[in-house]
Amino acid sequence: MLTDTVPTTGSAPPAVGYGLGVYVYATDCGPAYGHGGTAPGCLAFALNGRDAPKQLVAHTNWSPLADTGIDEDFWSAFQGGYCGRA
């Protein structure tokens, strides 16, 4: 599934690739693979390293009404946990 990802155009950062339902996200410690999602009042991400050395699922309250990309504080905390800095 990961060999069919292509660079994204028009997707909000940090997404850099997509294919077959899997997004590729640029993190401070390399690419992460998975998917995020929103619903009224929430934001969630579930990401893995390519060979599953790292894995993190996170959820937060968030309002997608002003969707200008991912919430910076959430993404910073998420990367901290994913990259082992938390």
C-alpha cells in the first residue's frame, strides 16, 4: 500500500503524500504513515513508522470550522510523542 503513495497537492501540511487511504506525514524524525480525521469538536491521528518501530494515536478537542490546516500545538505535542521527545 505504501509504494502507491504520490505527492499531495492542495492538502494541508504536514501531509506530503497519499495513496490507497494512507497519508504520508512529514515529522521531525522522518515520515509517518497513517490517517487523521476530524469531526465537530475533535481531531485524531493514528500514525506508524514504515516498519512499525514507532506508533502513536492521539485525539484532542478541536473546532474544524476554521480549518486552516492542523492545530500547531497539537501537531507539536504529537511529534514529541511520536519522535520520543515527550
